[in-house]
Amino acid sequence: MPQITVDMHIQAPADRVWRTVVDIERYPESMSSVRWVRLLEPGEETRRSKWSITLKGSILEWEERETLDHERRVMSFQQLSGDMELFEGAWRVAEEPGGRTHVTLTIDFEIGIPLLAQMLNPVAQRSLKDNCTEMLEGIERDALAAR
């Protein structure tokens, strides 16, 4: 199963970065690859959302369950239905010295076409990594703007 991990150090307090990460409905405002996000079942510890993103000119949509651990600043997600066979991962926000924050986004995925997986997985992995990097840059912009 392919895995993507991207991370970034942001010069902003961890609590502010965490609030930015969990505010998924604002993602389309600062992330061009995110077409829309809707909270279907809001919640403090678990919630359900529906997503639509653009990935190299194609539209991917899915519904996911998110589990939020506010104390540890971890938001894990798991696809319930959608275009991928498997799509799950987690955001992790860690406080660092000097008012910096380390943010990590990890995604595990399966396209779901076994005969083409060897050819498609590397392409999807590169495209998803580019999207994840853009998402982290959007988190950074929003967290810095919230000062």
C-alpha cells in the first residue's frame, strides 16, 4: 500500500495551527486543489465529512470519518466511501521550541485496480504528494494570517 508523508515547520503557536488544521470547511479558501468540503455530521471528537478535490485534472470525491484528539493534536481520517479503494491517514501537530510548530500529514491509499496498480500507484503517489504539500502551505498561510 503506497504511503505519503509530508511535513512542515510553521512559525506559529501549535494551538493556532491545530485550529487551522481542524477547520476543514475553510480549506477551499486557501487550497486550490480542494473544490469543497462539507461537514455532514459535526462533532468535537468524531465527525463525518464529504470532500471534492482536483488531482491532476481529475475530480476525486469521498466521504470520511475523522477522529479528533485535541489533547495530542491528532486528526485521523478514514474513507467511508468514494473514488479510492482505501484512503486514510492523519494530521499531527506538534509544538516545538521557539513558538514553532511541526505539522505532518500522512496518507495511505489504494487505487483499487490491482492489474494497473504497479503503473498507477507511482503517478497517484506523486500527484497526492503535490496536493498534500499544497494543503500544508495553505495551513501555514492561514495559521500565520490568524495572528
